[in-house]
Amino acid sequence: MGFDTGDDAAVWRRPDGGATVSTADFFPPVVDDARLWGRIAAANAASDVYAMGGRPLFALNLVVWPREELPLSLLTEVLAGGSQTASEGGWELVGGHTTEGVEPLYGQAVTGEVDPAHALTNAGAKAGQKLVLTKPLGTGVITTAHKRLPPDDLDVEPLASAFWSAARQMCRLNDAAATAAARAGVNAATDVTGFGLIGHLQVLCASSGVGAALHVSAVPFIEGAAELAKRGFSPGGTARNLEHFGRFLDGSSPRLDLLADPQTSGGLLLACPSGSADDLLAELESSGHDAAVVGELTGLVAPGRIRLVGEGGV
């Protein structure tokens, strides 16, 4: 698995019959706290391995650091955060590479393994399957508000509560969700990151040759995200996502800005056999996930198209 369907990670079949999963991800700070940024970036990097049905084994740190502008003590905190997440997820940090640049960047190149017979792909979805989203949306709009608002506003409710809710979601690994997906017989998945929900769903549908009905009222959002979006705190990526993926939508919704909100360390979007969707949802909720069935895949909509249902949709 590689370039053909824009899948989440590369999967390399080994001579011993197993398969290796490889991915890399890094980005500038999304929060002010250096250690928290490290935790989020590491969780985000490993997410692609979980989206392929695999488990991370080891990783290399990837760092760009403006050492003339920021002290190395801050970088130590970032790396400590990445190490904390790796420890929580059970993978080893075995080195990495650091270079200088004008903007700080951090992430990891993660290597994992997967059973080829049970590898998940964004091209395996089938009509009739339910769409299960394992994390609520809104991290993009919330972190954007956190960056733009004056420091005195950051500890004032409801922004403070929304920010820490978003931080908890971004730090949450997708390991338990991937395990639950395997037990439920899920055969197609993707993680929801920079393209937003509608973008990653559209890629999954186009790769699988199916359409989707997305029930907007069923999509979970982090508390406070809708209000911040109304106040104009959507990141620039939202408009780009709508410009590119909006042409694949049938219908509209007042919540389009959140459906296209670029996520950092977002949840998994799972194509689940309809008969096991309830059991999958129950297992996810028992492990603390704010998960929901948000729609279904269908042959009644043209391949690659998404019909918005409810909340102003058709």
C-alpha cells in the first residue's frame, strides 16, 4: 500500500509473511505548552499506524528548531512530551534528526507492524456499512482561537474548558479504537486530520467506489467549538478544504465549517459492518471515547460523493 489511494501509511509485505507499516508526521506548535505539544505531535504521528490496523514498534524524532530564537530547554520539554506518549503507546524512541530553521517543527517517523490479512485501508469500504467516528471534531477551531485571543482570555470560561477538552482529545491515542475496530470486523478506515471529516470521508469513498450519507446532527463536536466557529476562529485550512471537497457534497449545512475543520490528532473514521456497529460503539464508549455512528456508505450516491442529511442538508 502506497501512493495509489493516498492511504494513511505505507505498508510493506515482508518475506516472513508479516508486514511493516511506515509513516511520518510533524508540524509547528498548536499549543503554548512545549511538553503538551510534544505529546500531541507524537500521538498524531502514530495515528496513521493505527489507521492501518497496525501497532507502532519504534520511532525517530523529527525536529526543526530556531536555536537563536528559542532556548534548547524548551526543546527538551517537547522531546519529553513525545517520549511520554511513546511510553503510553508502547513504542520505543530510538533516535532522530534535528536541524535549524526559522520555525519550530516536531513530530516522529513511526514504524509499526500489521497482519497483512487484517490490514485496514481506505479503499476497502462497502455499501451498507455504517460510518463510526471515534473522536469529536473541533480541535482546529479551538486551537486557532487559543492562538488568536489575548492571553487574558485564555483562562476564561468557556474557552479554557474547550481548550483542555481539545487537548485531551489530541493526546488520546487511537490504539484502543483500532483494537475495537478489529474485533468488530472493520475492513476500511482512515484517521481524520488535515482534510477534516468531509475530506477524509470523500477520499475513503472515492478510493472504495462508494458514496456516503453523512448525518450532520449525529456528528459529535467538542463543547465550545461551534460557538468559536461562529465567532470566526476557523483556521485557514477550513476554507481550503471546502474549496476542494465542497464540490463532492450534495446539500449544505450551517456546520460545514466544522465538518471541514482540520483536525490535529483526530479520531478514526471506520467503515463498520452494520450488524456490529452497536457493539463497536459500546466498546468505544466503555474505553472513554466520545464516538458516534455518523452515517452510512451507499450505492445510491455516486462514488466519491457525500450527501448531507439533517441540519440543513437534503
